[in-house]
Amino acid sequence: MKRVWLGVCMTAAVAVLGGCRDESHSGGAFPRNQTLYVGGYQFHEPVTFNPLASAPDWPVQPHNSVNLMYEPLFVFNTLTGKMEPQLGKSFEVGDGFIDVTVQARARFSDGEPVTALDVKYTFDLGNEHKSLPVATLWRFLESIEIIDPKASPFPRQLRFHLKSERKNPLIVLDYLQEIPIVPEHVFAQLFAERGNDAVKVQKLMLDRNPVSTGPYGLVSFSAEKVVTERRDDYWGNQVFFGSKRAGPRYVIHPIYKSNDHYSVALQQGRLDASAAFVPRIWLKRRKGVRAWYEDVPFFPPGAMPLLFINVKRSPLDDVHLRRAMAFSIRYDDIRELAVSGYSRPLESGLILPFGFEGKYFSLADAKQYGASRFDPARARAELEAGGYQPSFDSEGELIETRDRSGRRLPTLSISSPAGWTDWESIVRIAVRSMRSVGIDVRERFIESSQHRPAAYAGDFDLIMFTPSPPPTPSKPWSRFDTVLSTLDFRALGEKMFKNMGRFNDPTAPGYVRRFDELLALIPTLDSEAERVRAYRELNVLFMKYQPALPVVYRPDQFYEFTEKAWTGFPTSERPFLPPQVPGARMGTRSLWQLSPTPAAQAD
Amino acid sequence: MQSFLENHPRLRHSLGRALWYLLTFVVAVAVNFFLPRLGDHSPVDTLIARAGESLDTRTAREQEEAYLKEFGLVEVDRAGKLVRAADGKPVETSLASQFARYLSLSLRGDLGTSILQYPKSVNEIIRAALPWTIALQLPAIVLGWLCGNLLGALAAYRRGFFDKGLYPLALLLSAIPAFCVGILLVFVFSIELEWFPAVGGYDDSRIVEFSWDFVSSAAHYYVLPFLSIFGITLGHQAIGMRSMCIYELGTDYIKYSKLLGIQESKILLYMFRNAMLPQLTGLALALGAMVGGALITEMIFSYPGLGMTILTAIQGNDYPLITGATLLITVTVLFANFTVDLLIGFLDPRVAHAERTKR
Amino acid sequence: MFASLFKSASFVTGLVLFGLTVLTAVVAPWVLHVDVGQRVGLAYMPPSAEHWLGTDHLGLDLVSLHIVGLRASLYVGLVSGVVATLVGTLIGVYSGYKGGFIDDLLNSLTNLFLVIPSLVVLILLSSSFEQGRSLTLIALIIGGTTWTWTARAVRAQASSLRGRDHVALARINGYGTFGILALHILPYLLSYLFMVFVLQTATGILTEASLSMLGLGPHDSVSLGRILDEAVKNEALVDGAWWAFLPATVLITVIAFSLYVINTAMEGVFNPRLRR
């Protein structure tokens, strides 16, 4: 009995003291002063690192523009709005084509050069195999031609021919900065071995010795973390960084289940940079957590979550009701409470009134035509104009609303995925706001896995959605496109991936052709003045019809870091790079600027 | 055969129980198969939705059909092409034939491929997650059980101050919701005092191996999760054991033993042994329920165990993973219950006597 | 027999505690101004004179939230307690009295319910209903899946009652099964059933809290579990806002504790061996 107690006490002692040295992971296989910990991209055990899969895991996430392993042709600089060279050295948009020149010194990790053949092969895969992510590009692409195929030592120039009936260089540019370039000499064999079946190739995990171009390679992974190690022979060292190599030898992404775990790890110095949402970041300042700005809004806003309105469901087809909804919402509350103030005041329309989109925004138009500001008097006026009669009880709570003919309006629902706290807050505030002016709505929280399917099928009255969030060369056009596009129009119940509110049905009376004309026109314009004019017209049309309700601006990516172990992160005061976590977009370049702190060295 | 069984009532009893458990098992397997599939939300929808807005409707439909074919949810002809109905939509496989396919594969040990973590197999996922779940709970449950029973027995025997103080405390401890204990522990010991880490199974800078580094790191990370499970188990067990022991202490044979002047330690031993039986069954049941338990603890501490896996699977309606995990839970829980039933039958003479006099 | 309960100090304590919480839940909306929709201040403001428990992450008054949550949680606890006790008792008493084949069959049924994951049932049913997860639905599902323990316990009791003289007498006199159950078994179990009900209610409240923490809480109402869930998700404790987390924890603990105390006291009174 005594021995049992002794054993228990000893085990306890080990447990308590065993980690005592461990202030911020000292020792171990990954020394702290050589390891950078990033978080916020991966919440579940990695399944695949295959760049051709539809949803690969960190660090192969094209949809998050993670470029540690595989790289795209260009990188979009969100501060300047320009495409910077990566594997592609330069590009030029012509009439019906885009020319791209590949870097002369780009190399794969096995030493082979990156040539125009690899680029053509990567994109051509989408033409042949419809299950690949790059396949959707071919709705706009006619063919890819290698210019000067006999160039020595290898061809470096390509021409992307656009489809004449759907000329859209903007979308092609989007893909040029997203699709990772894969080695033709490796993947051609993978396809050949599998009977040219793309589905089979997509199933490969590709975790062992993958051939890639990026500065880091995959070392190991588990359900708890993914480990990458620096490649000292990375081609970009010479081309971009004057033969310097990246600071951290290891970049590790620990896998936690929820945002608050990443937040705590950041505050405890166990994480260096994170893209996960951290509420009330100003309270974390004393723990060393920093963001892009030192003050509100802390992060540059880049995305516009909004409420799609299902105009196929009466009475949502009435523009008066929609505008009344827009006028009723307490946008300040949403901004302060739902996104912790990480936002700028909302303006009407679908164009962000700042950043690289700012030049297309007109404040005068917004004031004149817009409804996205809190004005309950005008909300009630719109309701009256539509003939709606709300009735309230003695405590001011809404009982019901009747329409012009005396019929009682059904209670409308605002759908949102359950568990997304900031969206839940937005919806609750919106419901409260709308009810107070007399619009009968309530919250409807659905399983998060059902959110997108419900949106695509049109199974909603209003639904929260962020149209086309990432900052890309095609903004703001792609935001308009996602909200208003009538191509591929589908009835309710079938899947429609854009314009889920089924606005502006071409087969129905009341079709406004000008929307589609402008959407088709804008990508083809090459003069800035013409573009400004066209966007302005489109935005005014949007505001007049109000088919969707923008509710807030939010950061397209959260950029938090702490300098307990590594210093050199860009901020608004030292904006040598845009605000992105190392590993994504231009954030990867900050790795060459980071150096370990003395505290980390001491471990 | 008949007479053999008649002469061995215990064996017959056991066989009878075994048959019933088998029946329950079969029904449970069927229920666990059909239940998730009765919902009208398809996990393939989630997979397609993941691909995002870049899909156009035709490509989306092609991808969807490819997935449906892959998961055996639609009929295919000999050439491997989808069988289509008059309206062009693929014909869905009936639930019955899906079930048949599932049975034949499971009997061979193949629990299928996860839909949401495609292309990982269910076996892989469970195999990776299970050790964490067990490692998290086993020591805490066993130790909590041991210490709880000891304390409970002590309280029952001594009564007086020890009992009056300890008993309400144990009640209080078991009244606190499990996750609150965990979160409060994290708040106090990790965030405020910074003695222990808040998240994870082991330090990020370590790798899983048999080294002092890893083991001490894992132990350090284990303290708080351990305490949260240990505390609750302790409370429950102490309460139960105390009641049992008090009951035993009031029985005739104990009183008689005391009168006879039998040594105190021997009396205690009798008391302990008899009170232990229901507690043992409780332990067996708790161990059997381990696989599906500690979901919240795993969530709070971000332990990559089976609980979290099941939860995400259920939320995303990942049929194969749900069915596979629930199969495992069914097996362990039923097995634990069956063992307990048998043990009671063998160990508890009262039950055996009742069985014999039943005929 | 019930009267002697009140002589037990612990019973009275437990009853008073529980009664106080129920009283608060029932009376408070009349006395205080309960508003869970109106923003009254900034996020996570500390307790003050006007807002005794401060505000939550949306700037809503936490006192109001806790009162609504208390009502919701008590509702779920009581409804699930009733359901679980009813179902468990019916199955247990029938199974224990009849014995033999019926007993084995119902035992298997009980085991079956042990292995059916209630989470799957919850999500399945909640997505089939338009209102989604309502308090009632959650209460019914909790009740419908936690009765197994009651069934076992009641079965044991009924089984031992079976051998009693008055039961044998009733059987000789030609009473049917249900007659015997109703007149000769159940009345003797009343005190036991009451204890079972108390424990099932406690289980219901704690289970609701757990479900809410998993993100499976009610959509149509605040509950104590949801308050806790929101506090964790919004990192209340990390930022020092203990008032968003601790009061709800204390409330749930107090309710469960008082119910446990009541149960223990009853055990002490009804089971003479435990009385000292």
C-alpha cells in the first residue's frame, strides 16, 4: 500500500515538475530560436498535401494562398493592388490574351528548372480533367500557347488565349495568383500510372518527398501539428532576397480545435503569428499580442459579409421592404460588438471605400442612393411606401406586419451557421433592429456544414454569406459577380453558386439587362477612367435595387503576432510588406526579415 | 446437451445472456447505420460546398456524381457508369443494399472511407484518435475510482467530523458541470498562474517518441485534463461507496462479527469486499463508456481524441465515420455490460441463488 | 413517511436551496426588468450598481440573461426528469415484475439505448424541425436517452418486491398484471421514484449544459449552458471577465447540489439502514 502511494506521488511529481523548465518549448526536436509557430489555418488533422486536391491542408492551401511549399505564378499585394512576380517574372494583358514570362532561375526542389511547359501543363490539366480545381478557369480560357518553344535553354513565355465570347482577363489573373505550379515531369508520370484518371491522382497524399518550388518542405505531420523545414537551395533566395535565406529553420503549424485555443497560445507566446479571430485584441496588448494597426480597426478590412435576400420568396421581391431592412440595421452595434471593432464605418454599395478598391467608390452616390445606414425613420418610410402596416404591443415589441391587402406577412428568417460567434452576433443585432421598425424576422441557426448547401439551393429567406472574400486582382468586380451574376441561373432547389438570392432572373418580367451588360463589360475595359465610370454605374444600380444587404466590413485575414521569440514583423508603421501571416501571400517574404529575440536564443 | 445445460445453471444463464447481448448488438448496428442516413443532409453536399464558389453548376454536378459513385450511394452498371433514371438523375442505391454492402465490408474489417476526411479510411482515423482518448481517461478514471472508494469507505467507517466535512464536499464536486471544472482549472493554473499549458497533448516542439523529453512533456500537459476528470470521478465514487459501506456496516453479519470480537481490519475487509461489487460494476461500465466519453475535456484541451472526431463527424453527417465510431462504442459498452452481468452472476451469490430458484 | 423527511436537516437545506432558485426563476421577471435583446453597454463591462453582473460580449445585461437561462435550464431539467422517470419506471417496473423473457427483452432494449448516440439523434431531429433545436426538443431527447439508469434501478426494486406476500395474494385473487403493478408495486416505490426523479432532473440540467457547450444548445432561447458556451467562445475568462462565466457555473452547481442533497436525505430517511 505504501509503495502504491509512493508511486503515485512520484508520478505526480514528474508531471508537475516535468514541464517546469518548459516556459516556451525549450529544447526538444525544434529549438525555439529556429522555429516559427504559425496558426489559424488548420483545425483538423491533415488529410492531404496534394495541390490538385479540392481542399488540401496547410501548407498547401491555394484557397488561403499559402505558398510555403508550392508557389503560383504571381502574388497579389493587397496594399498596392498590384501583382508581384513569384514563379512568373512578368505579365501583360492584351486584347483577348495574357502573356506571361516565367522566371529564368526558378527551380523545383529536385533541381529541375521551372519552364513554360510546367506552367502550361498545370493549367492544361484543368482542360482535360473536370474534377480539378483549375478546371473552372477553362470557361474563360480558349487555349494556352507556348511562345518560342525552341528557346534555349528552355521556353519561358506563354500566351493565355481568352475565350472571345466571355473575355474576362480579371478572372484569369485571379487564377494566375492562386493555382500552384506543379512539375510536369512528376505529375505526368503519376497520371500515366493511374490510367490518366484525375480522381485517382487527387487521392494521393503526396506527403513523402514532394517535388515543389517553395522555400519550405514538409517534414512531418500528425493530428497535433504540421512541421515544415527550410530549403537552403530555394531558388528565390537569389532572385528576391540577395542570396539571403529565410530566418526560421522550421515553420510549424500546431493544430487546435478552435479560435480561442490559438488566441491563448498567442498570448502565452507559444504561437508567433496567427490568422485566427481574436476578440478584443486591445486587451491582449499587455500580453504582447499585436496587430497591423495599434488602434481601431487593428486590421485592414478587406471582405464584406452580407445578407443575401431570396427575392423569389414574397414579400422579399419588394424593393421597398429590402431597402427598409437596409435602413433599419444598427451597423455601429455590429461593428463594435460582432467584430470587436475591427472595421471601418459601413458605406452603401458593394465597393470597399478604401484600399485598392477605393478609387472606384463614390461617396456622393452612396449618400444619394444608398440605404446601408442606420436611419429608422427612413426605414419606416420605406415600409409605408410599400404599404406595410406593423403593429406593436404595449411594450414596443412587434406582433405582426400586414401588407397592402391586409394579409399577414410570414415571419422571415435570417439563416447563419451555428457556432460562428461573430455572425451569430450580427444576425441577432440585425433581427433586433429589423423588428424594432416593424419587419417580422427571427434568427435561424443551422449546422455549419449545411450553411453553404442551403445557400446554393436557395433554401433561405435571408442568409449570411461573404461573397468572394479573398483580395484578388478581380476585385471589386468579382464581388459584384458573386452577388448579381445571372449566368447559370437555377431554380430554387437546384444548386446555384453565385447570386444565390436568384436576383434578376433573365426569364422573368422585370429583368434589368444593364446589370449583365456591365458585368460583362467591366473586365474588358482597359482605361482607368472607363472602369471608374462603369463601376460607378453598377454600384448605383445595386444600391437602387438592394438585392443584398452588406452588414459590415471585416478583415480578409486576421494578422496577429507576438514578438516574444521573433522580431521583424511588418506593421502599419513599418509596412514593408502587406499584413499577412508568414506562409500566405506576401507574408511569406517576411520570413527573410525575421530574427530570433535574445529570449528565444537563451532557451 | 439439454441435460448438460440443466446441470450447469450458471453456464445456461451465461449463454442466455450472451444471446441477448448478441441480439442487442445486431439491432444496435442496424440502428447506428440507418440513423444518420435518415437525415436529408448529405455529406456529399458538404464536400461540394467546400470546393467553393469557383464551381459552375455543370462541373459541380459532375463532381457530385463522382463522389456519389465513390461512396456507393448510387447505382452503377457493369461498365462502371452511373445508372440514370428518366430525368437524367442518377439512381440512388437503396438503404437496404447500402446496408448489405456495409455489413459485408465490416465483417472483413473494412469500415469504409470517411467522406469529410476523404480519402482517409475510417480505420485510420479511429486508430489515430483512440489512443489519445484512452490515455486521457484511463488513468483518471481508475485513480479517481480508487481514491474515491477509499475516501468513501473511510467516511462511512469513521463518520463524525471526517464524514460531515467530506461528504458535502464530494457532493459539491460532483455537482459542478464537468467542463466548468476543466475551464476553471485552465483559467486558474494556466492563464493566471501559468503553471501548466492550456492546450494540446504535448509540447509543440516535441515529437511522439519514447524519450524522457516527450514523456515528461506529455505528463506536464496531462495534469490539468487529468485533474478535471479525476475530480469528478472521485466525487461520484466517494458518494456511492459511502452509501454502500454504510449499508454494509448496518447489516447483521457485520454486527455479529463485531460481537464475536473479530479483528477490526477483518471486518473492514468484509465490508469492503461486499460494498465493492456494485462499485466494480460501475468501474467496468465507466471503462466501457470511455470510447465515447470525455468529449468536452478533449474539446477544452484540444486533445486529438475520438470524441472530437465523432462530434465533427456528426455535425457534418459523415456517415461512414459516424457508423464506424458508434460501432466501436457499441462493442465496448455492450461488452462491458455483458462482462459485468456475468461477473455479478458469478461473484454475487445472491444473484446466483435467485437464478437457481427461478425455475 | 414523507412527513419524517422534514425532520432531516439536510433535506430541508436542499429543499430550501432548490426552492430559492425556482422562486428566483419564477418571480424575477416580475420584479426585475428582464431584457435579453437590448444592448445596455460595452462588451464585458464589470458588475456595477445598475448591472449587478455586468454585461456579456454583446453588451447585454447578464442578470437578465441569467434569469432567462435559469428558467430555461430548470425547464429542461424538469421536463427531461419527468420523461426519463416515466419511461424508466414503466420499463423497469414491468421488466422487474414479469421477469423471464420480458425481462430479458426489456433489458436488451435498455442496453440498446445505452449505445445509441444521443448526439446523432439530437442533430437528426433538430434539422428535421423548422424551429430547429428548441428547449422542448432538447428536453425530450435528454429524457429519452437518460432513462436507462432509472430502468435498471427500478427493475431491481420491482424485482425484490415481486416476492412479497401481498403481491402473491393479489395474484391468487386474480388481479391482472397492470392491476398488480398499479396497486401493489408502484405505491411501494413512490418514495424511490421520487428520489429517482430528483436525480434525473439533476442529470437533465447538467446534460443540457454539456450539450450547449458542444454547440448543440437551444436555438430559441438562452440557457445557462449557452451562457457558459458563449463565455468560452468569446474568451471571457482570458480577458478577466469572470462575471460572464462564474455565476452560471455557480447556479448550475447550486441546483445540482441541492438536488443531490435532497436525494441523499431521502435515501437516509427511506432506507432505515442508512439512518444513523
